[in-house]
Amino acid sequence: PLASGVHWGLDRMELALADLGHPERRAPAIHIGGTNGKGSVASTIASVLRRRGLRVGLYTSPHLCSLTERFQVDGRPADPESLVAVADEVRGVVLDHGLTFFEACTVLAFRHFAREAVEVQVVEVGLGGRLDATNVLRPEVSVLTNVDMDHADFLGDTKEAIAAEKAGILKPGVPAVTAETAPGPLAVFRSRAREVGAPLTVLDPEKDIQGLRVEHDRTLLELETAPWGRLSLETPLVGAHQAANAALAVRALEQLPDPLRPRSGNEVVEGVASVQWPGRDQIRVVDETEWLFDVAHNTAGVLSLVRVIERIDLPSPRLALIGVLGDKSWDEMLPPLLARVDGAVLTQPPSAPSQRRWDPQEASVRARGALLEGGANTPWIRVEPDFERALASVRKEGKGGTVIVTGSCHTVGDALRSLDLEPFPDPAE
């Protein structure tokens, strides 16, 4: 069996990859760390590089509905049979070195991408940075999105401590970009970049992004770039935070060497416009009801979701289906969201690991208390631990209005599955 839990250190990964002939070195890589927005930035970079004409491997985590989503080649999740074949090839090495589930997935990704002959790998950090399994890479560019309180039990209980772990992906001579603006974490990034000799570019979304417009199904912005001049960008990912993610992706692309860097502003514009990254402020219409899926799983994520809800015109009634993992700060996450809906059902996503399940009943009591104390709008709140029943009730009561599904990747993935919605619809269909 695979080793369980989080086992820090890169030695096992290094030895396992050496046994496999270092598949991670077969193609140049871009490495993306940070608290929120990693997947959005990674998928945007991958989309532009595909438009550039390159064969692109994209490794992200966690998945929504199927493990195959973590291993994309040219925008498509891995074929299950191919993935099983690669898993068979690496199984012996994985077990010999006692790799954890995430380490095994990372080895699988590198081997899969090597077999698929990708020309560039876009790789998202799993947890932290310094000791994350993906940190065996020596990338062409390192990206640090931002820092917020998440996984404090592993990474530290201050933003500066978390920033230090995330800055562990910076490498000597490898250019880095960040959209972090808070003085404490940014000082940590600058200091680490100086220490290792990594040239650091800082995007300040407030100053660098012009003409920001958040619409129902897209976000528009303008960005000045060195190689391509002023670009008018449109991303299908919704929200001011997605404008920052798109701009950060472009800053990373600017740093790439010539064989990888987009040749024209047009490739950048088209790549940003065609990104697919489901479950991030994503609106799908089912039975005349607007469903807004968002995987917000920490306080910063929920605040971004709340800003989106405030900026776009969603039909009423607005109901929320919420399922959070037990080790998250759900007492901070719930009040801002509940204050902006007419009603909410708190539930238990069936795919959540048993040891990480929350207590929706306790959450309901605490959230009601916090809303009353704050004098905020108090919606009706119901607890329905059975996920299918919870989904059926918001589907019925929210008909013709909006249902917001959020709290974790598990909640969004389980809802997409129950509603028969493919996260990555086949463009051929």
C-alpha cells in the first residue's frame, strides 16, 4: 500500500525518479505555487502555450470528478487506460520507495508526460513548496500567486511562515513572478529571491491591471507587456481575482526563453480567452436555474467568491449548497457567504475523506450566532448531511434562481457528478 499522510522531504522522490531515468527532466517546466489561484494560473499558462503550438502537459490537484483530470495533455484529461498502463510501469518503484499518494501521482505525471512526449510541463505545487513532491523540478520560471492562511498545521501559523515554505520553490538563476502585495509575505519572497539569486517580478494588480470589467461569463482587463505591448485580455474565468491570475500568467509567459515564449500578442490573447478551468466561479444553467460552482475552501477563497456574487447580477432566490472539510476555518468562511444568500443547506460531500469531515450541525449553530452578533442578513439555514437529499432540496427550492455550490473541491465535484455535468466537456461533442 501507499504511505499515508504527509511525509516531508524530497529524498524519496529524487531516488524514485532516478530509478525511472528522470522523466521530469525530459521537457522544460513552469512551476506554480501559492495559496489560491494556482490552478487558474497554471491552466491559463498551459492554454497560451497550446495556442503557441506546443504540446503541453498540465499537472494540477486536487481533481473534481476524476483522477484523470490531474494529468492533462493538450487540454484533455488523461485517457484512463493509458494512465493505468503508466501506473503499472511505475508501481514497483513507488512501492520500493514508500511514496505517499501525492508523491505517487507526481511520479505518474512526469512519466505520463514523458511517454506523451510533451514539449513543456506546467506543474502546480501540491502543498507548501519547499518540501512538496513537485519541487524536484528546475523550471524555466517559478510562479508564486499569493499567500493566505491555509494548511497552517503543516506550513506555519503566520502568513510570513507560510510564505517562507512557498518561497522554497525559488531556484538560483530561475526568474520568478508573484502577485503577492501584502508587505510581510512579499518581504519574505524578496528576501528568499535575493538569497538564491532568482530575479523576481512583482505584479501589483491594483496598478498594473487597467480597464477591469467583471461580467456574468467573463472578465476583461488590459495589461502592458514588454514583448507584446498593451494587450486587451478576456478570460472566461469570472472575478477581479481572475484578472490578477490572468495577468500573473502573462507575466510568467514573458519570462520564458524564446523557444517557449509566445511569438505574438495574438497567441497570448487567444490562449487566455480559451482557458478551461471548471469549478472556479463557473456558471452552468440546469433546468432554468443558474448554478454557480466555486471550490473556495479557505477564507480568502470565500471572500473572492463573495466579491463575484456582489459584482454580477444573479437571479433570485439565491441559495447555497455548502460542504467544507473539517480542518478548514469554516467558522470564518461561512458568515460572509451566508450574509449574501436567501437560504443555505449545509451538507457532507460523500467524496470527502472520513477523517476530514466537518460537523454541519455545529457549523450551523456557530454561523447563526456570528450572523446575529454581526447584525448581518440572516438567511434560513438547514442541515442535511445526506448529499443527494441536500442537492435535491436546493434544486427544487432554487428553481429559476441561483444555486451556489461551494466549500471544497469535493462538494463541487460531487455536485457536478450528481447533475451529470462533465467538468471538461469534449469539444468534439
